[in-house]
Amino acid sequence: MADGSARIVLVTGASRGVGAEVARHFAGPDTHVVVHYRDNVARANDVAEAIRTAGGQASTLAADISDEAGAAAMMGSVAARFGRLDALVLNASGALTGSDPHAAMRLNGDAQRRLAQMAVTLMPVGGRIVFVTSHQAHFFPHKAVPKGLVGVAASQRAGETALYRMRSMLARAGVHLTVVSADMIDGGHLPGVGAFAAAIVGAASAPNAPSIVYAGTADFLQTA
């Protein structure tokens, strides 16, 4: 159980890659990080243990967030254990190759919208939702996407658009939405992942976070 004064932060897809790095960056005595994972409990436990070793608080929570019942059960567990959620980091997946565009859309589009809707009911005024995406998705379809990753880019773009449509509702609830975009990367040891994670944590924590944050190099942001 978290310290009653701790900030409760849920990071989806936090057992690997960017999500794991984000979860570790949240480590601190005043934050309890809920490390979400789908299948690999060992990796999730490693991330949670790293957070605790660094002086933070952490727990793990399994769910298939692309399944409506699974997502609801996850949010129900957060509500039962903590009574609130202060920040939700929606770590949209870059792991899919686009070979199954329907699966990509369920995970990166539909699931992100659904989780945001559920999270708002648990959030106090000042709550944060951070949507993690890529430059390739943020500018889709106006800029080129690497071969085989069109499905990922399209699904992430759909998730971002769905969240933008919720801005009036979020504003009424006093919840702030930030989109954080970087080059499409996957895996926790690639150059730039640490900076990307720091930008995501900053968006979830800074007093006046902007609505969009571009992380990493600016090469992709230049007009052709």
C-alpha cells in the first residue's frame, strides 16, 4: 500500500522500453508508481524493485488494456487500492510492426481513449494525463513513415486525435493533457530514451506543462 501522502502515478506498458524508463524516472519518496504490464511479470517486478531501490514506492498491475474488461479491472484495482490517480502516462506502443493494423488501433487508439475516460473519474483537480507518441505518428500522414510502421503511426495518431476530442471534458474536470513526441524508438538502451523519459515525467509533474512537448533531436520537425 502506498504512503497516503504519495502521488499515485500509473504508467502503462512499463515493463520494457520507454515505459520502463519512464517508471524508473518517477522514482522518489513522494511518488508511488504503478507499473503496468501485460504478460511479463518478471520484467515488471524488476522495474518496481529498481524504483524501490532508488528510494521510491512501486507496485505492479497486470492487464490487457486493449480489452475493455481488462482495462476496467485495472482501473478498478487502482481505485480500490489508492482511492485516486494523480497522473496517467499512456505509453502508446511502438512495438507493433503494423502487420495487424486492427490490433494496433485497439492498443494505441481505442485503449488510450478508454483509459483516459476511466482515469478522469479518479483524478483530483490538477490531475495529469500524458500521451506518449512519436514524431512519425504526430505528423501522420503528412510526413514519411518508416516501412512497416504505418499501422503503428496511424494508430498512435488516432489515439492522439481521440484525446484531443476530450479536451473540453478534461478541462471541466481540471485535468491537464500533454502529448510528448519523439523519434519512433523501442527498447530501453537506445540513444535518447533517457531524455524522452525525462520529458514525459516533466510533462506529468511540471506546474505549467505545455500541451505538446517535442523531445530528442529536432531533425524530424524541420519542414522539407
